[in-house]
Amino acid sequence: MKLRITPLNFATTFFIVAAVYIWIYGAHIAGRPLETWSTTIGWIFLLFAAVVFFLDLIFRNFFAELKKLWIVELCFIALVTVIFLLVK
């Protein structure tokens, strides 16, 4: 099995690190700690990591070339970012 680094691998790693960080240090929004929500936010980040990991597997099956895979995944990340900013 070939190890292929993709943008969604970085996103999955970010979500896992964010979840662990929130579990260790707690969630803080605008300097105010959210003790009761830290576990929930950590689980949400782990759910995001699982979804992104699954999407990475799907994209790997559809696009065999690494260059096309990078382009598709970067476009997907850009699309999700634009939609997030529009909804926000």
C-alpha cells in the first residue's frame, strides 16, 4: 500500500489535534471557558475527523492520480470554506 499525503489528511489531523486539545485544556470562546461544553465540542471535532477521513477514502477511489486528487480535495476544501463563510 502506497502512502499518499493529501489535503484531507491534514484536515483530519487538524480535527483530531483540536479535539485532543479541547479535551485537555477545555474550550474557550472570547476568553470565557466553557466547562460544560468542552466534551461535546471535542466529540464534534472527532466526528468531523471521521467524516473527512471517509471523504478522503472516497476521493482516493475515484481519482487514481495524485495530482488530480490534490486538485479535487483542495477545491472541496475551498468550497466548504466558502459555504461556511456564507452561512456565517
